Amino acid sequence: MKLGISTSIYRNYSIEEAISRISSHGYEGIELLGSDPHLYPYKPIPGQIDKIKRMTKDHDLEIVAYTPKQLGIPINLCSPLDEIREFTLEYLREGIKIANLLDSPMMVVLPGRTILGQNRITAFNELKRNVKKLCEEAKNYDVKIAVEILPSFESNILNTTDDIAEFFEGMNDENLGLLIDVGCLKVAKISMRDVVEKLKGRVIYVHLNDSDGVNYHLPPGRGVINFRYFVRLLRGIGYEGFLTIELSPQFGMDPDEIAAESMTYAKRLLESA
């Protein structure tokens, strides 16, 4: 397995500065946050994509995934409003194109959320239908769609192992997979073992962050997660992809110290697990 980090922790830095600093800590890849100033999906700065590709190549970094900003803005694949769902599809289709231009193998998609009074079954079916549309579009660009599971306060549509399994049932797109954020699993009280073993054929990407059971996106080692056990579970299903550190914005005030701490912990983890 390789180690990467999301540029989200460097959101107060230009993408060029972020790439340089991430490389200095020994990471092998980045997950590129699609938000200002890190390549927002709509109308990227002319020449920015080529510059990012040159810089990552010069620093021996892979662009593991592209993640258009989706929380805190009107982006929701299961919204009860037709206009919001259509805008979300349009927005994420632009993200797919950017992932392709970046030579990134995948784009991260969040499930969205229901609102009070919305029929959950209808919302669930809308989510499946719209993710399938994205997969069909992404096939044209050789991009995989990685659906990330979030705690219920961020997304209340896929919150149990059974929910996740039901979502993937009948979704036969070869470019669709599951992103496991281990910190999210802890907060959502979802068993690591259940998800990894029940969805073993679907796991294509992993976020590595810690949790104390309430907060997540903590640096690995600052919470209560048994990472050795988690890594052994991943090895048990043959996962060989990236473990990408994704941290809370609160750590962005001194990202270099936290990025270095997280790398040291993750390297020792892989050596000992």
C-alpha cells in the first residue's frame, strides 16, 4: 500500500505550494481537493491543470483522486428538487472531465442527504440512478467513481453496512467502487470488519484518519482506532491501493507539522501491521 494525503489540509496555501510541501514529507500521492484555491471544477484558471501535472510529475507524486467540493454547497444527488439534482450532475460531470485531464484514476462522490419529510426510498433510488449516470459518463473518460460513506450529520442516506450493500446491489458498473473513510466508520458506529469483508469486491480507495468516537479526521494515532487491525483487514482482501490521510480543517493552521506526524505514524503502521 502507498501513502497519500488530501490537499485539503493545505487549503490556506496555493496548490503549487501545497504540492511542494507534501512532497517534502515523503508522500507518494495526493488527493486533489476541487475547491478554491485548489482547482475548483468550474472554469479552472487557464494553464492550471497542466501546471499541476508538471509539478506532481517533478515531485514524483501521483494524483490519486480528484474530489470536487460537495459539502456546504447545493450539491446533492438525492435532493427532492429536480433543479438541485440536475445541477449536481452537471457539476460532477465537469469534475469527471477534470479528473481525466489530470490523469487521475478516480473522482470522489458524496451520497448527499435527505430532508425532513422526504421519502427515503425515493431518495435512495434517486441516488442510485444518478450515480449510475455519473458512472456511464465517467466510462468515456476512463475515470472511476468512488462513493464515500459519511456520518449521518453529513450524509444520512448510507449509514449502515446494510445500506451500503443495498446501494451497490445491482450496480454493475465496473468503474464504481467504495471509498472507506475509517474515521467516518468509527463515528457512524459501523464495524470495520463488516464493511471490509461484506464489500470486499467494491473497495477501491481508503481514507486514513483517526477518531475519538465523536470527532473524526484526526491525525492517525490521536484517537482510538485500531489501525493495525484495519490494515490487516485490508490486506486480507488484497487491497493494494492508497491510504490517503484526510484531516480536519482545524489542523490547517500548521499543516506541515501534522502532515509530517501523520506520515511518520502511517509508515510505522505499514511496517508493523
